[in-house]
Amino acid sequence: MNQPCTKELDYLARIARREAGRLKILYVSPYFKPTRCYGDAVEPSYRLCLSLARIGREVRVLTTNADGLDRVLPVSNRREHATTAGFRVRYCQRLMRHSVSPGLLHYLFQ
């Protein structure tokens, strides 16, 4: 029977330590990029998620497809969207004017 060599065990141990220390972050917001209706309020949220992803954190955003009171974003709410910034966003269907979304609560408590 072949025993794994010390070099392989060291490599696997490094991977296990790295993954065990990986912090997972869920950012929940009633709106997120690419919405434009809320002006500059969206940019700090996006930059925070971007910065956290760049330092190796696993970031997921849970939000609605709201783009103001009367519009919704043209994004699919059936799947998570991977961003080029290195994090994932799930848009949930908004039901009322003020970002009420039962789907958001469903994913939040899964």
C-alpha cells in the first residue's frame, strides 16, 4: 500500500488550514448594483464587498431587484450571479414598492 509522502501531506495540511480560516460573509441589502436610482448610496456597499473579496473572503450578497419605487432591475432572480469582482449576488423578486421580498427571507434563513 502506498503511503502519501511528507511533501503531499504538508501540501494538504496547508490547504486545510487556509480553507478552515476562510471567512464567509453574507451582505444583505434592499438594493445593490447595478441600480442607479439610489445614487451614491450603492457604491460604498459595492466597494466593501469588492475589498473583502480581494483579501480572500468569500462574499455573497443577498438583495432585491429594486431600482426605485416603480422599477425593477433586468436581472434573473432564479440564480446567483458571479461578478467579475470575485463575489456572488442573488437578486430576489420584489413584491411591493418598498423592497418587500419573501424570497430574500427564504434565502436568508436557509
